[in-house]
Amino acid sequence: MGGGARSLDEDNFHNLSFHSDQNMPGPSSSSASGGFADAGSDSDSPTKRQQHQHQIATGDTSKIPQLESEAGGSAELLECTVTEPHTENAGTKDAYVSYLITTNTTFSSFQKPNSTVRRRFTDFVFLSKSLSKDYPACAVPPLPDKQRMEYVRGDRFGNDFTLRRAYSLQRFLTRAALHPILRRAPILHTFLESPDWNATMQSRSSRANTASSNEGGGSGVFDTFADSFINVFTKVHKPDRRFLEVKEKSDKLDDDLGQIEKVIARVARRESDIEADYRDLAEQFQKLITLEPGVEAAVHAFAQSVEDSASGLKKLKDHTDQDYLGSLKDMVAYSGSLKNLLKAREQKQLDYEQLTEYLNRSSADRDMLASGYGSSGGSGAAGLIRSKLEDIRGVDHEQSRRDRLRKLEIRIDELTRESETARRTSEMFDEEVVKETSDFEHIKRLEFKGQLGRLADAHVGFYGDVIDVWQRYVDECEREGVAAPSA
């Protein structure tokens, strides 16, 4: 394997026998906001992967469109932060929460290297759906759940809820910015800087509705449902061991994250309990002032130090609960996106196998008719019934055989073309899923590193503040003439 693969020796998918591992992005330093300079710096250019995505999305594998690549290769920087949730139209029925998105980039397609826009959650939903439609062979990062119960409880505009969502939306954009294909998506660039985003949404929605009407949307939905229903009971004949291993390791990752999530949730609850105990202790010491006026200054200073420690603990608890715990849930959801991509890949393989099966069956029928064994209309009871019906109708058996043979030849030609197209699509999808697995692993590793680093920083900051608080208390006591206890 290449150097990029060797650097992931501790990762969940490091030992998979993918032959396209040269496309794995190499390790790179990145900011906490998720930008890194060599995202997707692989030997297989992002332009080629964009071409594959376009072919898979349009179903046209007969030609490769000439897509424009970004200037400068893959060295562009793209950093995004989501902050400052703000309630717009507060107090009205049209109230909603907007989030400030700050972008720093070196992409030449952006109008400015630095830009700020405000977007609401439905804007993120539109972006996510657009990316999923335009790049069907990408594991598009998921958005946080709608959390409808928050609306019922009236917490829709609560600070805790909006901050949690801001963290999750931050991770969504970070993952997209780290992805070698999605970070080049024109719709993402428009989302990050356009002042006319609403016009963009309306334009794309109108085009999508027009295309759906031209293609007969109702029939397409029914066909998709029918195919999905049938495929529930159909399994691929030759499952690819590589992707089975990815599925197994992804399931194991979900189980591990679930266990860690339970532990972290328990830690957050205990931090909250200790904070409440600290505040109760500070309150009780404040009550002592009325009983012992002579030590008012010392008691007040002690109570204030305890209160400051409680405030620091609340800050630590909020980071643990809102950011780190949320990141575990979001990673489980991201792993689900990868597994959904594996299901889509399996569907492509299943389409090819079924078309091949139909082709082989039609070829066998043609050979039987051509050899004369099927001149009576086929073998068995069906052939006998057909022959009797033709006798009743006075049909020339030889002419009927030639007609059926001609129809079979036409069907075989169609199935041959469709089977070849399905084969190319399936192979192309396989290639993209291999690269998506590498991309997912790289993004996951960077995200875990960043999240654990920020969690460690939060703990270091908390304990540093505690030391400062109590050192100030000790210094104040010494100034008041209270000697510190000897060791």
C-alpha cells in the first residue's frame, strides 16, 4: 500500500484489500474548523472522480464529459465555521433560527477569500439533498435530526438546542469541506457565499420539477418502489468480500461509539450534579455571613471561589454534552451514510446480475428456437398449450417460430446493451465506493483527533481556571492575615 494507507494502521478499515488505496488522502494538519490544504490529494485526480459521479448520476456511461477542474489541483484551502445562532422574526409565527457561516478559502471559484452569510436549517436541508442528488456515489454527510419533540416542548429557540444544532451543522460543513469531491461542488460554493441563495433554491427546484414532469414522475416513483420491494427478497450472487468487511467494521464502529456515548452521557450528568452541589455549597456559605459577621470577607471570598468553580464546571459540562457527545451521535449517523452507499453499490451489482440472468435466459430460448427444439412453441406444458392455440387459430408454426426468434434477437440486443451499461456503472460505482471508504476513514480520523483535542483543551482550561481561582483565594486570605496550613 501507499504511504497514505500505511499512516492509518490504527484505523478501522486499514487492512482492507482495496486496490485503489493510492487514492486515499494523505494525513495533513488541519484547523479545528476542518480546512486542510491537501484534501483529496490523490493520484487519481478529483476531476476524474467528478466525471465518474456525473456519469453515475446521469446514467450515461458511454462517454466522459469534459469537466473543468479547479485551478491549482487539490491544494486549495476551505475552512467553514458555524456560530451565533440567532432567532429571526422573534415573537411571530414566522420565527426561525439562522446561523452565521464564516468561510475562509483559497478556491479561485469564490468571489472573495473570506465571506460570511446567515443560513437557516432548511437551507442546509436543501444543500444536503442537492449534494445527494448530484453526487450519488458519495457518502454525503448527514444533517442532524429534525428533533421535532423540541418544537412540541417549546425549546425550538432555546439556547441549548440551537447550540447543539450549530455544532452539528459545523460538523456537516467540515466533512463536506474535507471531502475531495464535495468541497468542489458548485452548489456548496454558492451556499457558502451567495447573497441570493433563495433565488438559487427556487431555480434548482423549478428545474427539478420540470425534469420530473418530463420524465413522468409518478411512474418513476412506482418503478423505484417496485424495484426496492423486489430487491428486499433478492441477494447478490457474488458478494464482494471487500465491502462485506467495510460493513462489518462499520457496524463494529457503531457499537463502540454507542458504548462511548453512554459513558460520556453519564460523565456529563455527573458533571452537572457536581455543579449543582458546588452552587448549593456556595449558597450555604453565603448564609453563614449573617451568623458570623466577623468572618464576612473570608466567607464571601470562599463562597465566590466555589461559585466560580461551579461556573467553570458548567462550561466544561456544556462542551462535553453539546459538542463531544453530539459528535459521537453525528459520527454514528455519518457511518450510516457510508452503509447506505454500500447498499446502493449492492443495488448496482444486483441490477447487473439480474440483467445478465435475463440475457442468458433469452439467449437460451433463442438457441432452442434456432435449433428447432422450440419450433412447437417451447418445451413442456407451456409449449404444448401454445402449439394447440396456434393450431386453433390456424397460425403457421414456422412463421411463428421466425417471429419469436426475431423478437428474441431484438430483446437480446437490448439486454446486451443494458447489461454492458449496468456492468460499467457497477464497476464505476465499486471504484468510487472504495475511494469513499478511504475518504470516510480520513475524515473520521481528523474529526476524532480534533474532537478529542478540543475535549482535552476544555479539561486543561477548566483545571487551569480552578487553580487560578483558588490561588487568588489563598492570596487574598494571606493578605487578610490568614496563614496557609503548613504541609
